[in-house]
Amino acid sequence: MKLSGGKWTVAACLLFASLTLGQVKAQDVAEPETPFVLEGRVWASKRAFIESGMRCGTPNPTLDEIADIDSVVRKRLLVSPSVNGGTINVYVHVINRGTGIENGDVPDSQIREQIKVLNDAYASTGWSFNLASIDRTTNARWFDMQPGTLAERQAKKALRKGTAEDLNLYTANPGGGLLGWATFPWSYEGNPDLDGVVVLYSSLPGGTAAPYNEGDTATHEVGHWMGLFHTFQGGCQAPGDRVDDTPYERSAASGCPVGRNSCPMKPGDDPIFNFMDYSDDACMVEFTGGQTVRMNESFTTYRQGK
Ligand SMILES: [Ca+2]
Ligand SMILES: [Ca+2]
Ligand SMILES: [Ca+2]
Ligand SMILES: [Zn+2]
């Protein structure tokens, strides 16, 4: 009698727990449709912002491009094994339109915090980041540079330092609330001057670009710079992001939709906690082992010694 009462209690608890979990999931998936504001620009909702393409300006490559990129990697790895992590020098270029944070002149303290965020994010991958230098340039046209513009080319040509192994990180206000973009490792050979990462100055830790102000825009863009694609690259279709341990994902996540499963025919929930999705900074917390391998192999093929 006592025993069966205990069983009922356990069963009731399990039922309650699963109902509660179900409710939490439903709440997290449906974000409120309230206006989203970034750098003075307004979208109907954060989801609308995500779908506008302003979350990240790094292109999604085609299947043919991915096949070419990866065949070069396979050939390179026949010559000698891949590196396993390392330390990357970071040259930070603060582009602003005048003095003060509101004009993009972010202080050294915020840049040091950004480097710390990078080091924490990449700790599991074996890669670390060493702040090599900070320079500051006041140029309103460069401050508003966008991917593929003359302003981008001029700014980077004037400011870029180091080799293919070095990270050039530019802070700017890339027009209309674009959070950032990066060049891929395989673009270095043809376009060394453009190599690097640009982020919205207010996305640095403690900046005003909430909920993208914990420094993970840089984490995400550096992921591209290291050779990673978005987790939703290719949707539910193989080869996806070319990383086996990130589950397939039909489209970018917004917010922190715990339990999202946009490719139900493929195993696993969506990788919404991954730095290469579009979730809020607070929700982005991990790279996978497969992504680490891809970074190592991309670096070895396209950056090491170049
Ligand atoms: Ca994957
Ligand atoms: Ca799935
Ligand atoms: Ca985070
Ligand atoms: Zn991206």
C-alpha cells in the first residue's frame, strides 16, 4: 500500500515535470513579436531582424564552393597532419567617427574584455588569442563601411597588419545595424588585404547592442574566419555545415528556442547553443569537437605559414 502510493507519487511527479518542461519549451520557441531596435534602426521583431540578414554579413557558400574548399583540405592533410590549436595574435583596429563610446571609440578596457570572451569561448578548442595591438582611426566613411564596399577595401588596406595567421579585428558601425562579417581562410590567398573580422562596436561586452552585447558576435565571426559555416548552412540537406556533431537545422534560430527541432527527420534538437547559430549571446555557449577539427584543418590548409 505504502509502496504503491510512492509509485503514484513518482508517476505524478514525472507527469508534472514533463508538462512543465513542455510549457517551458513552448514559451521559449515563441518569442514576443515586439519591435527590435539596434543602432537606432527598428525592425518589427527580433525574428524580422534575423531574417533581414543583418545578424551576420558572412556569405553562405554554395555546395560547389564547399566541395572545392574541402578537397584542397584533404590534399593538404596528405602532406602532414593538422595543427591542434595555437595562439593567434589579434590586431584591433577601432574605427570611429569621433571621441566617446557613442561615436564608436570603444575603450581599451572593452577590447580587453572582448579578448577574454574570445579566449573563454575557444578554450575547449585549443585556440587562444593574444591582444597584439590597438590602433584608432577617425573616419566617418570607414566607420559605416559595409561588406564589399570601396570603404571596406580602403580601410583594411590602410590598417591591416600581420600574416594569414594573424587576426585583424575591426570595430565599426557597418550601416543599418549589421552586427558583423568575416572573411573565410580560403579567401586569404586571393584577397589578403581584406582578410579579417568586422564587428559592430556596440556588440563588444558591455555595449548597447542587447541581446548581442556579450561579445559573441566576435566569437561567431572569428568562427567563420577559422573556417566554420553557420549551423543552418544547407538546411536539413547533407552535407549541411560539414560538421558531423552539429545537428542539421532548417534555418537560423532567434532568441534561445530550447527544444527547437526544425529538421525532425534528422537526429537531435537544433544546435541553438552553438556559437555558429544566430541565437542571443547569452544562449551561445559552445563549439563542438567536430568544429574544432574543422578549424584546425582549415587553419593548417589556408593560414599556417602564409
Ligand atoms: Ca552538422
Ligand atoms: Ca533534428
Ligand atoms: Ca555566450
Ligand atoms: Zn555568420
